[in-house]
Amino acid sequence: MLAIILPAICFAQPEVCKVSFTGKQPTIKDFARAYCSQFEADSFERNALAAFSKGTYQARVMGGCNNCVVDSKNGYVRFTVFKFGKDATIENQETLEMCYWNCDNKNEKLVAINHIDSSMGFDDSILTFYRYNAKTKKMKLIEAPFDREPKAIDLVDQDKADKATIDLVLNSRNEDANKFQPSFRLPREGKDITYRMADPTAIPEAFQREGKLVWDGNGFYLEN
């Protein structure tokens, strides 16, 4: 079973990850280790895992900057690599963030991985979900637990946008449509996932709206 990942073009994800931990409950670092260790040694995920082991920090590196957040209390980690251009402005950035939720059934946790890459000129977000079972100590890849998949038109304020803008978003296809797609942000605090247009300059700011996926104890529903 594949996770619903936006946009549709995605990379292979491990289907099952064994979670090893000490103590009564796994932490976000345990989930991160279980997931990131599945990838090749020189992958972005393995670099993120090495960063998570250091804790929260920021460091200048050749041609850029690395930023890492490890918030075990709130069950959240984030690793971002900034690459600078010749004029020292940010030319590209890539982020891996993870968090988890305790499900109402007490036996499961929902783990989310969000990979954001701006190399194409917009924030391309690939959101993946795993369901962790406390009895098997495994997290398994699942379809995105949404009541409805967010669409590009959900990010247009149709009360304010003109017809030309609405038609532009509705009729965009293939690669041209990517900049209008939702770019997700996982919660460091609170429980809801937020999203905005991948390219915040794709349509006038006044015509845009941010969306929210509200946690209901087992999955998410799209806030109107």
C-alpha cells in the first residue's frame, strides 16, 4: 500500500520500519532513526539522522548553512540545508521534518515525514505517513489518513480571486501545476497540519488562503 504523496511524482519509501527504543515509549528520535536508517549512506535522510543525533544546532558549512531542531518534548525534529548563491542569498533549501501523534486507541501512533525541496523554484512537499503499532514495534507505510486530499483550488480564496486566476489554477496540468500544489508544514506545537501554495508568488497574495488538516484522534479532516 502506498502513501498518498503530493505531488504525485515521488521516490520510493520503505514499507515497514522496525522501531528500537529504550524506556516505555519510543521518542521522535527513535522514529527518525527507524525511518532514516533505511536509506543509503550518502542520502539526505542519513545526513538528517546524523544531525538529529547532535540535537538542536546551527552551523555554517561550505556554500551554505545547516539548521537542526530536535524537540523531543513535543515529538518533533527538523533538518534543513540552506545553499547560498554568489551574493550570499539563499539559492536553495531542503528540509526533512518529522512528528507523531498518539492515536485514541492507545495502541497506535501516527508518524509523519515531510520532505521539502525548493530546487525547482517552489517548495515541493512530499508528505508520507506511517502507523506505528505498540505490540509489533513496527511502523508501516499507509495512505494519507485524510478525509479528503487537499487540492490546489483549496488554496485559492474564491471570494476574492478573479475568474482568470481561478481558471489558471483549475486548468493547470503536469509540471505547470506543481507550483499551485499544497506545501505542507508539520506541527511542532499543537496537532494540526497546515499547508500553503508551493509557490507563494504563483498568484497574487490577496487571492491565496492557507489550509489546515485537523487531527481527530486517528487521522485528519480538511478544515473548510
